[in-house]
Amino acid sequence: MLEKNDGHYTFAYYDANGNKHYKAKKGYNTQEQAVEMARKLNLSPQTVHKYSAYKCSICHKWHVGKNKYKTITEEDREKIRKQIQLENFYKKKSYGKYSRIIEEIS
């Protein structure tokens, strides 16, 4: 069992008595899954701090975390939207030399 202070749990809330409560971090099996979730969170208008995917040295899965020092901008969101559009385009189309790329990202 992992201890709450080993870095594998994240702060959830304070209860009425001022005690900290933690929750287990969500683990993703692949980098692609974690990046997709980070993108979704970054596209939310309520998101203030930028989310990113990282590989956990404890469980060796991928997690999504936010950087409290990096504020997400509308320019960042537009870049993410364009990346998603481009990836979706190449997933749907197969044009000669791009066929291998499409297979790799699918």
C-alpha cells in the first residue's frame, strides 16, 4: 500500500476540522491517453493553470498534473485545437508517404 506522503496521492480537500484529505492519482497506461486528457482539461474555459502529462517514477504509469506557475492562455488553447484538427485529419486520410504516420498515431 502506498503512503499518502509518497507523492502518489494528491490533495483533494480540507474537511470541517481543517484536516487534509487526499485522493489517489489517476493513472493512464499510455502517454497518448494522458496527453489527450491534459488537452481536454486545457481546453476547458474554467482551467487557469496548464495541465501536462508526465511519467510516474512510482507506479510507472502516466498522470496528468497542473503547473501552478504556468497560466494557460487563449493562444495555448488555439494551438491545442489546431493540433487536434491536424491529428484528426491524418487519422482519416491516407496519402502515400503519410500512411505510416497515420498508423503510428492511431
